[in-house]
Amino acid sequence: KEAERAGQPFVNQRWLGGMLTNFKTIRQSIKRLDEITELAATGALERRGKKEATQLRREQEKLQRSLGGIRRMESLPDALFVIDVGHEKLAVDEARKLGIPVVAVVDTNCSPDAIDYVVPGNDDAMRAIQLYAVGMADAVIEGKDSVPAVVVGEDEFVELDEAGNPRKKAARGARKPAPVRARKAPPRRRVAPIK
């Protein structure tokens, strides 16, 4: 619920192996979920045979349960927030392999070694989990609101000043060319004569 409020992808069921490391295949499964949902929305599902319609509904339910939270995720995340590190070890391992920073609630029964940003606390109580989720969602919303709205091209870099506002670009002709460094030849190695 809090991830949806913040507009962030989430997984609240079992973490499927390869959700991050095999994201291309996961995207194909999400595309299949979208296709079945489209069939149900247009009524084409009802025009199919009873057996086929039932199979498609079951497939849709299964895919929705597993992938519904990451349905709108177009690329790999910039960070991963995990509640129960012991239970979601696979998610943490995948994020570590890809260099994605992990923010996690770590209880006394789990090791904080694989976590980049540790939040010490109880990961079992429902009220505590709700508190962490609300705090993370609020932080994400606040972070999104603090980013200045700048229209940029696909590969354009925008430099920000100390206040976080975009700096104005200098005219192209006003830049000095970078100085050319002379490269030194590597030192010659002396080889001892063979006797």
C-alpha cells in the first residue's frame, strides 16, 4: 500500500529467482500478464472456450500475485528496500551481484554484513513493518518533490549548484579547450644478460 502511494515497484509475495539478474525474462512475463489483462478487459477472454478461459484466468492470478507490484518497473531499480533480510536473502544477493544498494531492516537474528544501509529494528511485528514502510514511502515522496523539474535530452547531463538548482550553461564558444597532456614513454626495463 505504501509503495503504491510513493509510486514505487514492490514485491509482497515470494521473491522469484532472477527478478533482478534475469530482468529481461521477467519483462516477458510482465508482458504476458498485460496481454491476458487486455483480453479480460476487452471481453475476448469470455469468447474463448471455458477450459482455455479458466487456464488464462489462473495464469493471470498467478502472474498478478508474483509480478503485479513490479508491473510498471521499466528498468532495474536504483536501490532496494527489504524488510526481512533472512527471508529475502535471494533479493539481497541479486542486488549485491548487480551493485544495487540495499536498505534493509535488520533484526537481531540476521547478519547486517551484506546490507549497505542497515536499519536496526524488529522485522516481525506488523506495526513495526508498517512504520518502516510509511517512513520509506514518505522519504521517497519527499525526495521526488525535492528534485527540480528540468527538461533534458536522453543523454544530457545537468549540473546542479549547492542549492540543488540547475546551473545555466555557458555559451559553447566560451569554453576553453582541455589542455593536451604529453604522454611519457614507459621506462625501459633492463634485462640481465643470459650466461
